[in-house]
Amino acid sequence: MRRIALVFSFIAFATGCAQNAPAPAPDRAEIRTASDLTDADRRAAPRLELAALYFSSGQYETALDEIKLALAARPDLAPAFNLRGLIYSAMGEERLADESFQRALQINPRDADAMHNRGWFQCQLRRYDDADRLFEQALAQPSYREPARTLLAQGVCQARAGRLETAEQKLSRAFELDAANPTVALNLAEVLYRRREYERARFYVRRVNQSEELSSVASLWLALRIEHRLDNRTGVEALGRQLRNRFPQAPETRSFERGQFDD
């Protein structure tokens, strides 16, 4: 069974140190603002930002060094543990990654970003039920501002588990919330293709391929296989020409030239 590609990483953490702690009840205290930051907050924040930059550039050990400095200033900095979990996950350190995510959630049990990231981590390990539970917990947080991102991850994870009907539901909801996101459209099209709903799959993948900037070898190959299933030889040849011109060395192009369309 072909795995759906998720073409962007789920990296989300709050760099604002004041966002760590659960918000106080509105009748007992005001909302924390920048003026409430402590010296420890101000020392930790730039370290966390540097860690994020190093992580995004693949400099994992340097990122970990910055995380250590951030935690030296603020040992209860939940976003630092969340980011540390992402770094360890990228390094293949599964135990350390999960311990970091768990620590972030111990500090702030309502941290939807940590729930999301730990859920995606569990999905990578094929612990699909655990992942789904964490995604649902993230979506249930009243203040969570990125439900489309989590619905996308949840849909991809369900598809990997072979639960295509549920995957379609999650991805359709993600599309409703973020119709301009090509990753959502591509993954939804792939699920619909696997469910043999080729006309519907065509609709979503065309939204991606109508822009050369958004289209990719994966989106063109999916569209080509959809047209093959619909017995549209003209469409197959047109998409095949695009593959040859733009991605001549891609495995998908070689499969097309050999007439191998099956997964």
C-alpha cells in the first residue's frame, strides 16, 4: 500500500516565554503581557529562537545546545521541551523525544502544539491509536488556532493506518478550513484515489497542478494515475510530458515511460 506523502513538517511551538503557564482565571488575574516577563524569560527567549533556527537548518546538536541554555534560564519552559522533542525525533532518538513531549505536557497540560507534535511523533512510530487520541486532545483545546494543521496530520495518519473513510473526513474538514493549502488538497486527492473516487480526486489534485509553483512530481504523478484510471489517454500524455520536461530523472517518470501506473 502506497504511503501518502506529507510534504511539510509539523513544527509548532510558542517562542513567547509568557505562554508557558496555563492562563489564570480571568476573575483572579489579568492576562500576562510582555511587561510581565521576568529576567529569566528574557534570557530564555532568544536561546529558544536560536534553537528553532538551528533546528530548521538541520543543525540538531547546536539546536540542543541552545535548548540547554534556554532551560538553564527557565527550567519550566514548556516550548523548549516541545522543541527538544522535535529535535530528538529528527535525530531518531525516540525515547528522548517522547520524554521531552511528555515533559512539555506535564508543565502545560493544555499545550495543543505539544499534543500535536507528540501525536505526529506517535504516528511516525505507527502507534495510530495513540496519535489519534493526541490529535483529538489538541483539537479540543478552546484556544487552539491551527485546527487545519492537526486535521491534516490526523487525516494522513488515518490513511497510513488504512482507515480511508476516517482519513477522508479529517482531510475534508481540513480543506474546509484551509482550502488554499496544497498539501491538504494533495493528501485528500490521494485518499480519494485510493477509495477509487477518481472524479473527486481529480478535482482536488487539479487545484494543486494549476500552479507550476505548487505542483510537484508527486502531484503530477497522482494526476496522471487518476487520468489513467479514467481512461483519459490525452490527459495521461499531457501529464507525462510535464513529468519528462520537469522531472526527467524521477522514478515516477521512469514508471510512466514503462507504462507502470499501479501502486
